[in-house]
Amino acid sequence: MNTLTIKLGEKAPQRIGAETVVRYEQNGASLTLRRKYCKSCVLCVDACPAKILQLDQDDLIYVTDISKCVFCGACAGRCPDFVFIVDSGKGEK
Ligand code: SF4
Ligand code: SF4
């Protein structure tokens, strides 16, 4: 599986394939999306306090603005399909 790493301030490509794992990094924290497991249920969209999760044109989850992520792990806790790996820099959720 390909991994696309996006650091704070970098722009994500407009379209990201389902097979690509997306890893956002900032200040020692990271949020990883294994998008191919996404079932488009939007439970994570409602759970995210920063309101930065949306479905893309392929109905797979993506992050609209990673600079607003607080690495709380609510998305990982809510997703039934283990799409998210959240590491706040103090351990994974
Ligand atoms: S870690 Fe928290 S703020 Fe970041 S995307 Fe997940 S729910 Fe939203
Ligand atoms: S909770 Fe998981 S399966 Fe549901 S939309 Fe979010 S990432 Fe996709």
C-alpha cells in the first residue's frame, strides 16, 4: 500500500485514490487514514469536534484542514472500520 505523507502547511492532492494511506504530520503528532476501509457512514464526521472530516467525491473520508485537528482520537473511537490511527505524540489512539 502506498503512503502519502502530508506535513503541516503542505496541500493534499485534489484526488487521492482509495488504496493510498494518507498520513498527516504536525509537531510530533500524526493522523493516518486507511481510506480503503471507509464505508461512508459519517459517524466520524459527527464526532469530530473540529468539524474537519468530510466524504470526498469517491465517498471516502478525508480531512479538510489538518491545521485544526486537536488529535483527540474521537474519530478513531467512533469509526467501526478502523480507518484512523491517531498519535498525539503521547501515544496512539
Ligand atoms: S483527532 Fe479529533 S480533531 Fe482530529 S480529525 Fe479526529 S476527531 Fe477530528
Ligand atoms: S466512521 Fe469510519 S467508516 Fe464511517 S465515514 Fe468515518 S472513516 Fe468512514
